[in-house]
Amino acid sequence: MNNFFSDLGRGIKSVFKGPASKDNLFNIDNRVPLKNAIPFGIQHVLAMFAANITPIIIVFSVLGLLGTDFAIYSMLGALFMAGIGTIIQLFIGARLPIVIGTSFTFVPIFITIGLSAGGGENAYYTIMGSIIVGGLFATIFSLFYRWWGKIIKPIVPAIVVLGIGLSLLASGANSFFGGTNVISQIIETGETAAGVAYYWYIIVALVTIVAALLWSLLIKGVWKNINIIVGIAVGYIVSCCIPGMVDFSGLVINTNQLIGSHGIFDFPHFLNITKLQFVPVPCILTSVCFICAIIEAIGDTTALAVSGLNRNPTPRELGGALAFDGLNSTVGALFGALPLTTFSQNVGIVAQTKVVNRFTIFIGAMFLLIASFFPPIANFIYSIPDVVIGGTMVILFGSIAVIGMKSISEIGWTDKNILITAISVCLGFGITIANVTLSSGNMAASLDLFKKLGVEWLADLLSNNVLNMFVLSFILSWALPEDMHISLFHKKEQQ
């Protein structure tokens, strides 16, 4: 116990030791002046804020609980635990500039569990029970990373990073072109619900990305690295000038109810633990999804260390990141939050800006905590249109895929690695985007085949390209010989 507290003390001191200097933005330890730390910290928060509640919106919509206290307090709990989880990772866990947020990995499985449980309150407590069990499983499993991590060859994390980048490309592109809601409205009705001409969305997206690029190109010194927050600010101002593009309804404060979700102050609430349900099948499925999350966390942590620190993460850093991801999720479930894991968006920011200072990320985490107690702050950031976020995300998400390719290149394009990468990308990623044309002329996902065969859980698992690419690359890394020679790759050399 003494060793634990001694280690914790060293972790905290390394974050706050001074003197404060702006040059420390590019160092993992030491303080940074608040005038630098605040904008760079908030930049990390803005990149993940909307995505932090999107899984909640999707899942609770299916459960029929969107707009109820269950959903509202789940969002507050997600913000609160994102802040707490980030601080824990900075001080105790990986001690890397990791930001925690609600994971998209679990959405398909939770939809399946929710529908099987009949939706509503019963489904809610079934899902929360499965998160508690799955989070504890992930924590215990991750504690042994020093042993099982040795069987993961270097090519595997590199392909996982590439898989994470590929999985985010569709999300970034959708946001850039207006977001899922806007795109679906135009396809179905020919216009947006707000009546805004679609070309305005494209203009705002272009203004956002151009502002971010120009700031990065024209501004010198450390301030050039806040190009993401500048792009979002410029895009938001422009979108506010276009009637109907920004939904200000969430910014209305009920002066008759100062405390509450529509007032000035509120706070995360514990769920009713007596109603928790620990159903075996949902607990098993969620635990399997936590393995997916562990794999993604390995990729995120690897990409973070490679892009920001020019080295691979140590076993201690990886083990700490994985273990506390699971623990954060278990505690978060007590506040009604969905699982919280390392956030890829913030890995992209580190790759772009090279800002790795933990004190700076700590300031961003404190902003998350404050937002969880003051709904108007959260509602203001939620009002930022998807197209504005998309204008910057295309830069960040693309960076993660490039980091993956760079990592594979540094390991070496041997015949074996070329074959592993080719199969992992084509089959592991390809199956998640494969479609077929039905006799009716409609398009359907190829994975719907498994739903028709009565194994929806298999379709949900295979829809995670990161898991697919991990499994394939891991198996092939051991199955294929190191000195393999593929004549196809050397035909040109022979000629």
C-alpha cells in the first residue's frame, strides 16, 4: 500500500512540478502557463465532446428512453466520468496524455441486448449490469498484460492503429457533409428539417477546414497548434449567422428551476443499484466487447506514444491504460454512463499538434468535470453543428490511419507483413463495408446474412473492423513463417 501511494505521489508531482513554461507543451511532464494550457486543453475537449454523448443518444433512442431522466443523467455521468477517467489515466494509469470518452464499440451489442430485453427500464438495468461485470473482467484481464502482451508481435498493434483510423473515416466524412441526421433528412425528404439550403453545410465545412489550415500555416510558435479550436470557433460563428443551422433550444435556461437538467446547476446521480440485472448472456457479450475495447486501447496508446513521443509505449503504460479503462467503465455504470475508453479523436490531435503535456490535458479534464455540473456549458458545446466538427475531424481521423501505415512501414514491409496487412485490411475491414443489391433494388449490408441466420451477436461482433483486423493479424503473425518469400512480390525485381 505504501508503494502504491508513493508511486501515486510521484505521478502527481511530475504533472505539477514547475516552473511553468510554454515549451513544456511538448513535454509529458511539468506545468504550462494557464494562458497556454486552457486553450490547448479545451481543444482536446471540443474534439471529443459531441462524440462523447452520441453513443448514448443512439442506444437510448432504441431503448425508448431518450429525453427521460435515464438518458439525461447518463449524459451527465458520461461527462463526469470522462473527466475523472482522464485524470486517473494522467496520474495513475498510463500517465500519458490520454483522454477518456464514451465508446462506440459497444453500441451494436447494447442495441441487441436492449431489444432482447424489451427496451425501457428493464433493458437499461440489464445493460448497466453487463457493463459492471464486463468492466471488472477487463480490469482483471488487463492486469496480466505483462504476460499476455508478450505474444502480440509488433505488426499487430500497427495494424490495429490502421484499423482505428479506417473505422473513423466514414464518421469524419459524414460529419464533413453535414452529419448523419442532415444527410438522412435530405435523402428522405429532399431538404433539411431546419429548411437550410444544403450548400450552406458544405460552405461551413470548407470554411472550418480552411480556417484550421490557414491558422496552422500562418501562425508561428506554439499558438499554431490550436488550429483545431480556431477552425471550430470560426465554423461555429459562420454557422450561427445562417438561420436554422444552429439549434439554440438547449441553451434556454429555466429560471424557475435553477437546479436540474434545464437549470444552471445539476450533478451526476447514482442509479438505483437494487434494480441492476446481471443476465448471463448480456454479461458475456459485453465482456467480449470489452476485449474489443482493450484491443482498440492498445492501438490508441501505441499511436499516441509513436506520434507524440516518437517511441512505443512501455508495458507499464499499456497495462495502466487498459486496466483503468475497465475500472472507469465499471464505476461509470453506477452513474448510468455507457463504457468509457481511450478516445481516438484525441490521438489525432496529438499527432497533429505534438502537444503531449499532461498538465494541459488535466486542464481539459477539469473543464469536463465543470460541464457535468453546469448543463448550460454542455448544452452550448452540444449546439455546435456536426458539420463544424467534421471540418476538423477529417484532418484528425485521417492522421490516425496514416500513423498506422507509418508504423507498419517502420516495422518493415517484409513479404510476411505485406500479406498480413493485405488480408487484415481486405477481409477484416472489407467485410464491414461490403454490401449486396437485393432483388428489390435496395442495398443491404452483407453482415445482415448472420442476422437472418439467427446469430445477430456474430453480426455485431464482425461489424467491428478493429477486432476483425486484430484477430486476423494476430493469427497470421504466428501462422506465417518469418522468412517467407512470395514470388508475386518479387517478380519485378527478378525482371
